[in-house]
Amino acid sequence: MNPSTAIPEAPPPTEEASGVTAVTRALRLLEAFGTADAQLTLAELSRRTGMHKTTALRIARTLAADHYLVQKEDGSWRLGRAAGWLGACYQATFNAHDLVEPVLRDLTVQTAESASFYVREGNQRTCLARVDGPRTIRHHVRVGIGLPLDLGAPGRVILAFSGEAGEPYETIRQRGYHLSMGEREPEVSSVSAPVFGIQWRLLGSVCISGPTSRLSESRLLELAQTVIHAANQLSYALAGTHKPSTQAGMAATWHP
């Protein structure tokens, strides 16, 4: 090969690139802890992160120097006060609408119908956030309005994943969603799926709704997986964890 046309060798990793890798590894180590983990052994940290033990130990000691981790007398590790301070800052400045509304907007784009997020307040469900669909004829709901729990797909889903016994709640829990047609309002259809937080705590339900003339039973069934996917996205976002690998996600493995 002519030296003038030879492909140059890739340069060695720069100090900046290696620094970014170290930061990523440090974050993976912190993320290895769950809400049920009071402490983790070095072996478990290595297993959860996929790092060699010596690498995990080196990064853990670096994090401990700034109080993000603490090593206990038995050699295991726990989160430190600096990690707790970050969590407290996040909670103090957290705005659920910043996470909810983008998911609802995406759901509206995908389905061309209005999307809503409901939470339980006593014996009612309250519309916490809503994005209207693009079509002129649509179902109208005011943010903040209280509606019955036992009428309409969003309320039925909340009841089902709150542990309500009997039907249709057993079926709702098994399939992870519910659809309704004209149950609360004549000529209005909806399909809804549950939203969970940390440790499977039910937060509410996501739904799309619109006129039955557009949302027939077959159409609702077609859109059910789209709604489930949106509910899973919101669940993992509100819980502060990674997105699920399957659309069945959290509802399929819900535990009362």
C-alpha cells in the first residue's frame, strides 16, 4: 500500500474520553442501589454493574471520598449523605407536569385522540393533566375536575390496581388495561392503563378518549398497547428508573 494513502491508526483515548468513562462508571455504581438495598457487597456491585471488582472498588473509594458512598465495617457499601442530598434537592424541585405532559403529548400524536392522566382523591378520580387531541370533534375534560371511580376506563383501572375485588377488576389486572364505551358519558369511549411509582405504588392512570364513532371496540383494542407503553414510560420516569424493555412492563408484573 502506498504510504501516502494508508489509513491512519486511531489515536489513543484522550484524558477527556477516559474521564467521561469514569463518570459513567461512577453513575452506574450509584444506580446499582435500589430502594430495598441498605448495603451491597463489592461482589454484588460488580455483578450489577458488570465491572471487575478492582474497578468497582477503585470507583467506590473515589465516591466515598466525597461522601456519595460509605464503606461499612464488614466491607459492604451503602449510599452516603451526598447522595441523599441530591435526592432531597430533586424532590424539592420536582414537578410532575414536566414528565407527565410530554408523555401525553406523544400519546396524542400517536393516537390523534385526547390524552389524560388521572389520580385518585378519596372516592373520585381527578384529572391532573390533559392534552387535547388535534381533531375538532373530541372529548372535553377540564383539568382538576373530579369524576367517579366506578365509571369509565381510567377510574376502573385505578380501582383494579388498588386491589378492588371481583369483576371487571380481576380481568383488568390480568390484561393490564381497560376500555369502556359509553359508560360514563354516552358516545364517549376510552382505554386506560395504570401508572406506578417506586415499589409498585399506584400513582394513577393514563387514558385516551374520544367519540365512539371513531373509537370503536376494535380501534380501542388496537390502541391499547400504545396506551400501555405510554403508561410504562411515565411509570419509569416518575419512579426515576430506566425504561422497561417490553411494553407489558410494569402492569404485567404488578403485585398488590
